[in-house]
Amino acid sequence: MKKIEIFTDGSSLGNPGPGGWCAILRYKKNEKIISGGEEFTTNNKMELTAVIEALKALKEPCEIELFSDSTYVLKGINEWLVNWIKKNFKNVKNVELWREFLEISKPHKINIHWVKGHSGHKENEICDKIAKEEALKRKNKC
């Protein structure tokens, strides 16, 4: 399996409000930046969407080191998902995104790492800036 690093961030202007997401995918010395957004969304949706879209961009099963400043994403993946599945996602927000994450993540081995946001982490700062720009694009459309 190829070993890759993925850095993600999401943003929303208001919660809910216009939002954006960004991911940096790194394999050896090659990087790809992807981003997008929605006109009416939440921060948590954008954080999770960044992870999902990054996984969708992969063309084969990979061993992934995933970096996020979202405790929602980190705890969702590492702690909460097992119980959510057992109770069929009853009373869980963003069910459709979590189900999509489960499906798209199946072929991969994912290790998730929390990074403190707004603390000078280079890739997190880049993702944060791009996610905010994506949110602003949607705000200006409204």
C-alpha cells in the first residue's frame, strides 16, 4: 500500500452558514490540493466533507496518516462510530456523511491525528485559509 498524508480543514461563516473545505494530499514529494464548499452548511459537515473528498481522490487502497484539527472528526472516527453503527445511527447528526465515510474508507488503513488549529501547523494553516476562501465565495453568492 502506498503511504500518504492527508491534511484537512473545514470552515463555515455562521453555523449554519456558507461553508468551505480543503484537503492536501501528499505522496512522497507530490502534493495535490482539493477544495469546495456549500452555500448553507455547518462547520462539522465541512470538516467531515474534507476527509471524504480526500478519500474519494485516491485511486487505490492506501495507508493514510490523516491530520485534522476537528475533534468531531477525530472522535467520530476513533471513538463514536462503533456505537453509532450498533444503534443504526439513531440520533446522530450528519448520518449521510458518516455512512459515506464508512463506505469510502473501507479499502484504506487510516491513522488519524489531531493537530491544534491556528497554531502555526503549516498544512493546517493552508487548509484553513483555503476553506475560508471557499466559504467566502459562497457567502458572496447569497
